[in-house]
Amino acid sequence: MHHLHRRSDGGADDPDNVVALCPNCHRRVHHGREGETFEADLVERVRDRSFD
């Protein structure tokens, strides 16, 4: 699990603030050269999904 908004930055420890990532993607977010861009894309994708 990965928090979309860091808890240390005020993000909630709540199911609406987490996404399941495979180990490779989780490492990419935290240690990849484009980690910030990848994470921003994740946040946008989660925000844009509908639950109809």
C-alpha cells in the first residue's frame, strides 16, 4: 500500500488516501528518477475514477 498524500504532510491514514502498488511500482515512486511524476499521475488517476 502507498499513501497518495504523505502522512507527514498531513495526509490521512484512510482507505481514500492509499493505493495498492506492486513492489516494482512502489519502489519507482520512492526511488525512481521520475518518482514524483509517477506519483502525481497516480493521484490524478485515483481522483478521476468514478464508483458508479
